[in-house]
Amino acid sequence: MLLQETKDYVQDVLLPDRMNGYNSANDIAVEVLDDIEFFGEGDELSRPTRLARNIAANRKEFTAYVVKAFQDVEEK
């Protein structure tokens, strides 16, 4: 289940920063998931945050949420 922190991040940060008219919602979600996978477990200086762990643990739900939020913004 996505945390409210994750949903707030999508609404307040991710979409405003990444909706540039060129990226699709799926592209945005995949890019975030790729970044999290790239950093993996990290070391002492780059451990994933609770937000990143929540996104990684709920990949499908995160992607679906980004797509829905993207569509909601486009409809406004």
C-alpha cells in the first residue's frame, strides 16, 4: 500500500517537475523506479529513504497511481 507521503510526493513534486509535455505518465514512473533500482541498497551515505522503499515495494500500485494522477492533472 502506498503511504500518504508517497502520494503527496507524486502530487506535489513528481508531476509538477516532470510533466513537461514530452513525458508520459508511464515514462515518469519508470524513470523513478529505474533511479531507485540503480541506487539499490546503497551504502551508509546513500541508503534509500522510506519514500523510495515504499515506491520500490509497491511498483505496480505506484505506476498506476502516477498514471491516474497524470490523467487527473491533464483533465483540469
